[in-house]
Amino acid sequence: MSVRHYVLLATDGFTKLPSTSDPCAPNDTLQEIYIMGFVGGLFKVDDKIINPNLDWKKSENWPKMKAMISTASLPSPIIWAEVEDQLYITLINLGMPVAGLMDPHTVHMHGAHVATQLDGFPEGSFGVPMWMDFNAPPPTATYYFLPESPGTLMYHCHVEASEHVQMGMYGALIIYPTKESLGRAGIFQDDKGRWWYYGTKLHHIPNTATNRNFAYNDVKTFFDKEYIMLLSDIDSVWHDSVRRGIPFKAANYKPDFWLVNGRAFPDTLLPHPQTPSQGSDPDLAQINYESYVHVKTGQKFLLRMINLGYQPVPWHIHGWHFTIVGKDAHPSPFLKIADELELDTHEVQAMGFTVDVASGETYDLILTADDKRPIYRNYIVNGQDCFPSLCSQMKALQAVDPAVIADIPVEPVKCPNPTTVNYVDICNGTQGADRFFPQFYPMHNHDDYKVTNTIINSNASIYPGGQLTFIQTDEPQPCSRDEYDDDYDNGYNYDNDNEENDD
């Protein structure tokens, strides 16, 4: 158990949204939108100071905090903890000087089971007023949450929630299991790093895994990698009205931007500006807002779906069916049913390729990046059943019109000269691996008009854009004795590939 202390500072600022499908477009093509949000983040864990600049009790930090005015980020910083940690969030209100607003603010931990005094609903408790005198300590309030179970939650300001949430005052709140809570569910890691479930060795879980590789206290919720997909939408007219102090009728809400982790495609393919640099403190680097999913074939990955927009999102994933392992920070009941009946989870589990995420809902989806070579590689590379290879067909199309063969940006997209691949080059063996990898799958809002970017002050919109991002899958992860038991077999046998008919 740890005492984790976050400090959030409420303020305003601007975000920039694309007006093109080029991920490396010049800055002058970006469109500026007024927002509100929180800055700051993790202050300390137990007695370990993570960010000394967030100590509001020290007067030498007051000028640094004043400098954070109008630097709001979208989304707000990620907050995470483990089950039974003591989680504290201190709120400081820097004000909204761009719009000239002096609103109070709160922190509502959406889905947390807290006492009403700590719920952040100001009409039933209190708000935090604006810091007016920077030569004196700021007025603050510290919220407390004891996480009793793992799951995916969110937080947001609940003052004038119709406006403040729309303006961007929200972020992800993630709770992980502990080794103790996993142990009570029969999941145990021995002193050699090996994982066991009620005495049965779990060969598919590497020795490097930790308790934070489980979404819930259930063995079926293990994952190799995790990603937050925080969905939201923006009505630029409303945002502009707030900035200019013009009343806006909320019933006229009509969003024209749709975001994943605060960004619209193609910016969803770029490294997220809030991701800590490599080598950062593990308490900062545990999880981030990267939205370009990059896994190896055979890995399991968790998507933490969060909707803080005002419209439901039918989130569609190409390539695989997902398993819903949790909803609203509660594990799926089908996990336990499958265990008791000794069935594979997919026989009784809620699965799909589209999940409708309503406003205020969270879903935890686990997918396995299955190897598609046994079924599809022969046709794509060699041809079969008297059909020529898809590789040769794509070469013929390229000869007619080179533009129809997509140059796909590889993660992480590095501007101004991004690395790209295309499937003709992959077929030729000059890019990728095995004349088959990498594979790319989109996931997006299936209200497809929301996969566009609006051109402000115009009747035009650009496709693709909006709530869209990619999943990149590379060749399978090689088995390593440093990560797995000696008798682990990951199921991939490269010798089985028949290369006799490769052209």
C-alpha cells in the first residue's frame, strides 16, 4: 500500500486540431480551439518526491505555478493507483484569464465509491475558488479515495458540468490490482518470477509481468500491453462562445470534432505530448495516452475505453473480435462463469467487433493479435485456387495508378520525414518482415461521419480524421528464457512456412 498524492491546477488554454489528413502537416494548417483543463500531476509517493514544483506550501513554487496559467492540456493528467492505496488529489484553481472567468472548480472521481463530501458535486458539497493573491498560499482542497477494487474510471470537474466537461476538464483514472488481491484470487508469482494459478503454471505469462499486467483480479484479464482510448467530442461554436463570453444554448450542441485522447486523426498517430520521456520515473511512465497501438503478433493487449464526450460512440475494431472483461470498473461476470464451468472464455463471454460506449461509461477490452499467416499468407504471397497472389494483383494496380497503394506511417510517426511502408514493398521483401508483416488495422467510431475533421468557418470536412487510429502488429515475439519458462512454447513455427512457390 502506498500514499499517492497528485496535485492538479485548473486553468484554461488552447489545443490545436488538424484540418488535413497529413500527420506532418505544417503548423499553420492546425486550427486553434479554446479549452479548459487541469495541469500538474503526481507530486509524491509516500515520502518520495516526484515533482517538487507541485509543493504549493513552498513560496518559491508560487511563481512556477503562476506560469502554468493558460497551459491547460487535453486530456488532463492520468491518475493511477493500486487497490488499497491511499489516493489524494489536491486541487488549486488558477483561473481562466483568456475568457475572464473566475469560476470555482472541483474534482469528481467518476465511478469512485466516496463519501458525498469528497464527490466533487459542488451543489452538494463545495468548490475551490480562484487563487487571487500569488504572494499568499493558494486556497486548496484535497480529495481522498481508497480504491477497493481495480478497474478503469475517469475524473472531471463537476462545476457547471455541462460546460466544464465539454471544455476539456477531464482525465483517466486507472486502478490496478495488487499482488495481494491477485493472490486472494489464486494468482501467484514465485520468487523466480513464474506465475501460477491455484498450483497450475501459467506458461503464457512472462516472468517480467507484474500485478499491473492484469486488468482485474482474474487470470483471464492478463495483458502484455495496455492503451487508454479516452473518447470525447467538441462543439467549436460552444468553445468559441465561452472564450468570447457569449451565452451558448446547450440544447444547440452540435459537435464538429471527435477526439481520441484529446487528438483527432492523423494526430492520433503521432507521439502524445504528455508521454514521459524514456527513462522517466516508473510512477510517471506506468501508463500514457498514446493512441497508436503497436504490438507483436501473439500478444494480448488491453484497450481501456472511456467516453467523456456527450454522444455515444460505436467503437469498431478491424481484424479481431475483442472480449469484454470489464465495464464501469467491474469485471465481467462471464469470467467467473467460464472458470466455474471450465470453459474457454469465448464460449460464454460477451465478445464483439463493435462496442457502444455511452457518455460516462468505461469498457475494458482484451484482444489477442492472432497470427493470420496460416490462413492468409499463402494466398497473399503465392496465390491459390487458381487465383494469382494478392501481391501480384497489387503490383498490377500500382502500374495503373501508384496513388492507390497506400504509404502507411509506421509508429512512432516521426515528422517531418515519417517512416512509411506499403504492401508492394513488403511483398518484394524490401520492407517489413516475412513478406507479410507489419499488419495494420484501423479502429474508429463507426458513425463514420465522425471520422472527419471539420474546417472551421467552412462548410467542408476532411476524411479521414476524427476518432480513428491504427493498430500495428509486427512479427511474433520470439520466445526468451529470460521472460518465460524453459518449457514455454509460443506456438509459432517458422519452419512450417512453405516458400516453394514464392515469386
